[in-house]
Amino acid sequence: MTFPSAISALSPLDGRYASKLNALRPLMSEQGYMHRRVQVEVAWLIALSDAGFAEFKPLSLGARRYLTGLASHFSEADALAIKQIEKTTNHDVKAVEYWIKSKFKDRPELEQVSEFVHFACTSEDINNTSHALQLKGARVQVILPAIDALIDQLRQMAHAYADVPMLSRTHGQTASPTTVGKELANVLVRVQGTREKVAAVPLMAKMNGAVGNFNAHLAAWPDFDWEAFARRVIETPEAHEQIHPDGHWGLGLRFQPYSIQIEPHDYMAELFDALARTNTILIDLARDIWGYVSLGYFTQRLKAGEIGSSTMPHKVNPIDFENAEGNLGLANALLKHLSEKLPISRWQRDLTDSTVLRNMGVALGYSTLAYASLLAGLKKLEINEEALAQDLDASWEVLAEPIQTVMRRYGVQGAYEKLKEVTRGKTVTAQALHALIHELEIPQTEKDRLLAMTPGSYIGKASELARRV
């Protein structure tokens, strides 16, 4: 059944936000899943023809190109045709096998070897490899570029605002000043770290039969090294038609030698955990920026026609950061369930992972949507240096820290306690602090240095650290 428009979609990813996820949909949708299944079946078939079996001679160049074309030119019509077959088979992988075989009609060379399609494979040999290819495509084409765009934006802002002083708040109270750039640099470094973890997770795949022991394979050819063969198919670099027009059959994944019927999914848990950690850092960022907008540290560039409130015309809401926070939370709820559930399977196989795996695209979709919202929000921000300066000028109490630290350096007894008495719970003025400094028994050069200090100049290495990222 097809719906007349996106407004009928049950999921907002395919409804309200459909246009923002066009890059992810071909990779992580049911069609994307079928596409990868066809790719894996074709790669296995061509590789079998090159294995040296007397019963299956190497395929001709024309046959190889035709087979790889089934994958490289896979279309929505092809996916619908497979779904039609599935209505009869009630088995999705078998439907893919039958669809491939149907494409051999009037091609004698392929018709003669049709029984080698899906040869010795269990469905999970095809499925787990397809899932790894889906994640590979999504990671390279969508997720990492989106994270990299955020990293680039944060770096630009960290450098641009490296010298703009800002009052810190710890426990909600005024604290030692920093700079706007340094606070953005903090987030940048964290995201860079988790980004590398997301990129580094090896994508695993197994092609070892019903329970991981090559039982059927060895029944057919007992003297053949099936494990080495499966490893070659999985680990040989993935085919790209423009690079390998000769029907290359590699998949470019990491071989998993030990499994039950399903690949253990530990790498998926590692990948999803790394992505969830990235998202958690970005939730932290979204909430902080929301707060800084509320304080007036940032304003937001207006877009013609936008309305912030149905009743309050003055409002410019930080909706990009709110949307990002909400969608990151949804993404993490799914990512955490995926990482906790997928490595668990009863005995050699249960089917609970199958329906859960079909929601990988939903988790990645909410992440992708959030990254786009966060990037859009960051690009709208404009610094309000006047508000930042006013906040600092009203917070001279933060200089109690450097004053008492210098007092300690010169052995002034009870330095902390003296400053605590003067500043805690009180409105502190520059005059009061300067009067205290004049009374201190420390070198005059140190008094002069403290007297010249302002909340806006007391930023330590913040500027340097911000520019260094």
C-alpha cells in the first residue's frame, strides 16, 4: 500500500521531516536493505564461479557485468517486485533469491548455474552482511559528514570567539571567567574524540552457514577451504562499477570467524554506543546554547516570515536547539536499546534481532535530523558582546579567587577565609576589592597587577586553548 503524501506517514521521519533525510533513506530503508541483499548474493555467486570448482566454471565478462548491474542499478521497481514475490514465499531472503533467478531468463549461461544462487547460505549469511553494508554506507555518506560539519562549525566559532570573555557558572553560581570560544572548544574536542570512535569500529560479517560451522559447504566440497574463501569474499574491497567493470566481487568488510547462526552484533553495539556518546555530548551543547540564548549571550538571526509565538510577537525561540535535543534523545533511546539487545540471542538463533535491526535507520534518522537542526541553529547565532560584558561587570566577586591565590603565594595567613568573609553572599564591587588589595602585605608589583585585573581580563589560558583546537 502506498500513501498519497508524506502527511499520512506514521513516522515523522517519513512525514514531517522526510525532505531532510533523503540521503539516508536509500541506504537504511527496506529498499536499501533489499539492495544490499542483492549485492551480497551477486558477490557470492561470482566468487563461487572463481573458486575453481569443476561444476561451476568462471563466468564470462558479460555475465559478470550483468550480475553486478542487478545491484548497481537496483531500483524501487525492483524492490517492489521482490515484495510481490515475498507475498508467496513469506520469506524475504528467499524472495530475493527467486528475483535474482528470474533475471536469468533467456540467459543460458546464467540459467545453467542458477542453483548456485544462495548456495550453502543461510538467510543470516545474506542478512548480516547486508546490514554491515547498510551501516557502512550510512556511516560514510551521511553520519560522519554530518558530524564533521558540526565539528567544522564549532571550530570556526571557537576561533572566532576565542578572545570574547564570558562569565562562567558552576552550580548555577558565578565562577571564574572563560571565553565563548573556549567553551565551544571544549565541546569540539569531545565530539572529535567520539567521532573517531564512530569511524574506527570495524564492520563485521560472517558467511559460515546455519550455525557457523560451514556444515553445508563441507557437505558439498569437503576438501575446499571454505573459511578462507568466505574471508576473501567479505574482506576483498567492495566493488564499484566505475572502478571494477569486470564484475568484481568483494564486500570490503571485516570477516567474523566465530558465530552462531547470526553474527554476534558486538560491533553494532560498539558503533551504536559510540554514536550515542556523540549524541549525549551534543545534547549537552544544545542545552548550554539554549541557556546562553536565554541569558542574552547569543541572539539569533531572523528569517523572514518565521513566527516565534502565536501570541507573543517579540519571541525568537531557540527551536533548532530544542529540536536537536529532542531528536538526540529519541535517537539515543533507540541506539541504547539496539546496543543492549542485539548481542543477545537464545541458543544458536532467535528472531528477536530481525525486527529490531529494521529500526537501525530510525535511530540514525533521528541522529541525522538532530545534527541538521543543531548545525542550522549554530549558524544562526550572533554573539552579543554587550550582554556578556554587562554580566562580567556585575560579577566582581569572581576576582576573589585570584586575589586569595596571590595572598597564599606570599604567605598571607587565612587568605581564603578573609576573601570568603568579604565576598560570600554579598554584592561585591570593584571599589571594595581594590580597597582590600591596597591593604595587603604583598609586593607593590603584585598589588598593581591585581588592581589592573577585571572580570573580563581574568580568563587564564582560555583564548590560547580556544585557538589551538
